[in-house]
Amino acid sequence: MDKSASCELRRLTNHVRRKLMTFNGDKNNKRQTSSHYYIINYIAEKGNEAVFQRDIDQRFSLRRPTTTEILKLMERNGLVTKKSVENDLRLKKVVLTKKAKVLGEEFEVFLEDMEAQMCEGINEEEMDVFFNVIEKMRLNLEKDF
């Protein structure tokens, strides 16, 4: 087999990861990861809509223990807080701090630039095909879980 979808996805992921490592939004705290910034971005996009841990699990295809650890670190780093919901005290929504909102705005600009660089020379039809194929691959693998 000359080409492997999983190998090519891994290669692309490595390039994306290297590019993300160049983002230096929190200059005083090197403990932030790209996962933190993507989660900040996701919560910010939701606006006033409540975001819960299960929403983050689903959006990023993470397992609950993984998300728990990520959110704990984000809390320690002053990026998020968890607040009880009035109608169900067991539920805690994840809320961005002011620090996270500032970092999120900087990351949004960085992400837009990275996306533009990644998609340079690729037309809308090709992007539609890419998203269709990647979704089918993801759904094929989700059958096992």
C-alpha cells in the first residue's frame, strides 16, 4: 500500500501540533496546551450558552477522565471555574475566566491564520470532500466504542 490514511493523518497532525506549539499566548505560564486553547475557543463560541464537561467530551471525542484532568489543570491555571446550575446542583457549568477570554481572543486570531495557511490553494469543493471523508472515517472508528 503506497498511501495510508492513518499515516497521512498522523503526518498532518504532527505539522498542526508543531504549528500550535509556536502559539505563545500565556507568556508567563508555559503549562497551557493546545487542548486548553481549543476548549477555551469552544466555550467562547458558545457565548452565554452553558457548557458542561459532557459537552467538551463530545465535541473533542474525549473520555470523561481525560476531560476531568484537563479541566482540573485549567482551573489550577486560572482559566476556568466550575459553577453550579440553579435547577440542578449536581451539574456544574464550565465558565471562562477573564484571563482565558483574553487568551482565547489571541488564540482565535492565531487559529484563523493557521487555518488560512493550511487551506491555501484548496477550493470550497475540495474542503467539502475533505470534511465528508474525515467524518466518515471518524464514524467508522466510533463504531468500536
